[in-house]
Amino acid sequence: MTSQELAEVLDELLEKINDSHISMLKQIDQHPELEQFREVIVKLGESLDTLRLTVKYLCFDLEATSRELDQLHNTSEDDNIPF
């Protein structure tokens, strides 16, 4: 699985979780007795945003590392250095 495929799968998963998060908030709004759960759901949403940003950063870092490794291999091949 490439980093792009991984990013797409993770984005899809996070989107599904986000949809559930929104659905839960709507249900809580309809039932005032569930207000105590609203804070938990809001914190969950914030955590999902942080996770989404972290996943994007990790995918970017993975792609950059892969490019750097390819450049290193190309440089070592050009200089006839076994790697």
C-alpha cells in the first residue's frame, strides 16, 4: 500500500467517524438530558481534528522520506558507492 493509498483510506475512515460525531451532536441537541455528553462529543471532535492533521503530516513525512531515500540511492549509484 502506497502512502497515497494509506492517506485516502485514513481520510475515508476519519470522514465516517466525523459523520458519526455530527450525528451524535444532533441527537444530543434533541435531548437536553444528554447535555453532559455534549462536552465529551465536542472533545472527541477536537481529538479527531488533531488526528486528521497528524495523519496528513505523517503521510507528508513518509513521502518526503521516500523521495530522500530515492535521491540517496541515485546519488550512491552515480558515485558507484554500494548502498
